[in-house]
Amino acid sequence: MASGEPLIVVISGPSGAGKSTVAAQVLEKSPGLVRSVSVTTRRPRAGDVDGEDYHFVSPEEFIARRDTGMLLEWAEVHGNFYGTEAEQIDRSIAGGKSVLLEIDVQGGMSIKAARPRAVLIFLLPPSDGILEERLRGRGTDEEDVILKRLENARKELGSAKDYDYRVVNDDLDRCVGEVLGIIAAESKKNGADDPSAPR
Ligand code: ADP
Ligand code: 5GP
């Protein structure tokens, strides 16, 4: 058992880059890594499970949690509020598990300021055209939402340079392997166990 502190790993990137897909595979291959479940005011999409995908709350409830200092970071994204509960992160770390946050670039920067040892990974689509294809192909959003997300993507891509790592999500297995490699190397640097090692 290593003595170093488990990692906080942040994955950001434009909507449609493949964050959820990549994160799901990385988590599946990493018994020592847990996903941070964010709080949001966004309406659940078909298939979203409350408490698993997000904690879905009203704007009033979100503001109450934010104003009582329960959130380590929060941001408004595509017209909705999203935030990370500090207690959830601290509980995972105290329990010896690294934690994966799938959050936007504003949140990524806030986490780096609050927890400087956090590892920030920016997921890039292979091209603008493929990003649009993936967003449309997902079939979860209305046209106006897709257009808003594409516009936001162009802004988000400008933040890639502020991240510790940039990973292109071309071939899924290759991309997942690269992310697992970064987590393993950063864990070693921190003197912590590799979350993908069998437990
Ligand atoms: P995000 O969480 O970044 O918004 P998703 O994980 O929902 O993105 O992925 C967007 C769409 O692209 C989904 O339909 C997903 O199945 C698909 N996708 C993700 N990664 C790849 C990949 N490497 N190759 C092809 N399609 C992908
Ligand atoms: P979606 O509505 O597609 O699930 O997520 C929209 C955006 O919100 C994504 O970029 C996602 O990474 C971001 N997001 C999800 N949870 C959080 C969070 O807790 N904090 C911040 N800052 N962004 C989040």
C-alpha cells in the first residue's frame, strides 16, 4: 500500500468530444477510481439516473448548497448550474480512492486553484467536423442546444493550453489507454497506488 495521497483527476473538453464515453471506460478499468457525481439544475435527459449521472436539483436548492459553502467549485454551463460537492471529493480521498471529475473548463481552473495537485486532462476531438458529427449522432439534444454547444466548444478549445495534458479522442481504446497511462504515471509521482491496479 503506497503512502501518497490519491489523485483528483479532472477531464474537460467540448461537449461531444467523448468525455462521458472515455470516463466510463477509464472508471471500468480502475477499481481505485470513483466518479464525482455533480449537482446540476439541468433537466434529466432520457436515460439519466438521479444520484448516478447527476444529483438533479432545483435552482433554489443549488443556490442554497452553493451559498452554504458545500461546493468546491461551480459554474454556469449552457444556461444551467453545475457544481462539485467538496464533501464527496474529501470522502473519496480519505477512503484511499482517487476521484474523477468530468467538468467544464471554468470548473477545471477552479479545482486547480483549490487543489493544486489535481491532474487536469483536456479531451480534444480529432477535428471540428467530427465533433459536430458526434454531437448530432448522440441524438440527445435539440438543434438549438447543439448550436449553443458548438459555439461554446470553440471557446472551450482555447483553454486546452491551460491543462496539464491534452489527449485526442480519435480511436476510443487508444485514447482510454493514454488517459490510464497519465493516471498511472501521476499516481506514481505522488507516491500513490495506481487506481487501475487490481485491489
Ligand atoms: P461528451 O461527454 O464529451 O459530451 P460523449 O461521451 O457523450 O461526449 O460522446 C459524444 C458522442 O460521440 C457519443 O455518441 C459517443 O458514443 C461518441 N464517441 C465518443 N468517443 C468516440 C470515439 N472515440 N469514436 C467515435 N465515437 C465516439
Ligand atoms: P451535460 O449537461 O452535457 O451533462 O454537461 C454539460 C457540461 O457541464 C459539460 O462540459 C460538463 O463537463 C460540465 N459539468 C458537469 N458537471 C460539472 C460540475 O460539477 N462543475 C462544472 N464546472 N462543470 C460541470
